[in-house]
Amino acid sequence: MKYLVRERLFAIGDDYWIEDEDGRKAYLVDGKVLRLRDTFELKDAEGRVVAVIKEKAFTVRDAMKIENTEGEVVATVREKLFTPFRDKYRVELAAGGELTIHGNLIDKDYRIEDDNGDEVARISRKWFRVRDTYGVEIADGADAGLLLAVAACVDHLVDEED
């Protein structure tokens, strides 16, 4: 499945829609303002919360956690301890395992791979000519909500670095 992310510049609370490949609004990344740490909710088209994304406070390396609707952490996105110029983030899954993020994060041209090295998502701005728009292609059977939440975390962490 393919998704289109159009970030709104200077949006209050950093809200933006993620559309499906048919142009329908599929998910809303709803930024919560006036919080001590950055918090986002990923909501489906009907407004139901799919995941809550929170910046982890007081960590040596930048990190964000993704919680399910029951408040349980399902994944943590964090910077790698030693990072060459690319491949700066990894995702620790609470259920076990890890996802690795490879590619050019600043230009939004990267992939997310599982423990076996299989690509579960591809993020690319190259598919579009519109500024602040990029695509997310998710492999069949992969958890779209989780992978879109991971992409939102990477966006936020990379923006914080700049």
C-alpha cells in the first residue's frame, strides 16, 4: 500500500494528513501543543487514535516511543550509538526484534528493514515534485499504522537535529 504525506508548513500543533494511494485521507498526525515533551497522535480517517507518539524525556540519545491505545509502548525509535553519515536510527519493538532505518533521512529517501533484512517500508520524496510531500510504500502484511508512526518519528527527530 502506498501513502502520500503532505506536511503543512507552520501548522499549529504540527498537524498533517496522510492520504492513501487513491487520494483519500487515511491518517491524521495530530500534534499536541503545550506539552512538556513533543506528543503526536496518529488517528485514522474516522478520528480514532491508532497510536500515540511521545518524545522520551531525559535521554542521552534522542528517542521517541510509540504507544498503542492502551498506553503500552510497542516501539521505541532512537538514534544509534555510533552513526556514520547515514543509518542513524533504529526501532526497538516491544514484542521483540528490531527495525533498521537505512538511507538519506534529510532528503527523505530511506527504507525500513526488519531483522531479516527484508524491506517493510520505503520512504521517498523523489516520487513527487511538490515541496514537503513524500511517499511511504508499505509492504503487504506489514503494520501500516506502526510504520507510518515510525516515519513520523524519524521526521520529527531529523527536524529537531536541524
